[in-house]
Amino acid sequence: MLTPFLTALATALSLLIVDLVVPDVDIANFPAALIAALVIGLINGSLKPILSTLSLPLNFLTFGAFSLVINGLCFWLAAALVPGFSVHGIIGFLLGPVILSFANTFINNYFVERNLLTSSGDVKSQGELPSR
């Protein structure tokens, strides 16, 4: 039950990192980042598999490089749907999702190392949490 919340929190924190690193990505505040994280999750779970399947021939011809365009399109669509989150220019379109992926990986690994999540993404039960 806590897993989706921690995943959304990690993605929101990652979006704030993207806001700092990529000049063409702007996030107004933390609530906008949290809503954007939820919208990105919904888009990546519903629309991205369809787009990836339809673009499979292009992806094959470009040796997978077209995946950057699909990721950028999903990132841009989330920015278009969420007020307070915007993507301007080709740098934000292509580099934003890449930095988001790296930052999200590091934050999720931090949660796993702190024993908040298991490596499979499940939240540890109260009896399994470390005592300090």
C-alpha cells in the first residue's frame, strides 16, 4: 500500500532534480512535481507501450534511438497536462527523461538501501523495519 506513494515520491524528487539540471524543464513547486510524477506514471503505463509497439519498425531501423523520442513525447505530454510543469525546446524534450531515469534509479536504490523498499519494489512490513 505504501509502495505507490514511495514510487511517486521518488519520481517527484527526481523531477525536481531534472528541473535543476536541465535548463528547458520548469517545475513550479513540489505539489506540481508530485502531480507530474503521477501523470508520468499513468502515461508510461498506458500510452507508452502502445506508442512503443507502433514505432517498433522505426526503433529497429534506428537501433533503439527512436526510444528517446518516445520517452520525450511522453514527458512532453505529461508537461502539457500538468499545470506548473513545462518542457521547452529539444534539450528538455530529449534530455529530461534521461536525467529523470537516472535520478529515479538512484533515489529508488536509496530507498532499498535504507530498507524502506525491497529490491522488487515492495514495502517492508513494520516488523521488518530496522531499529535505530
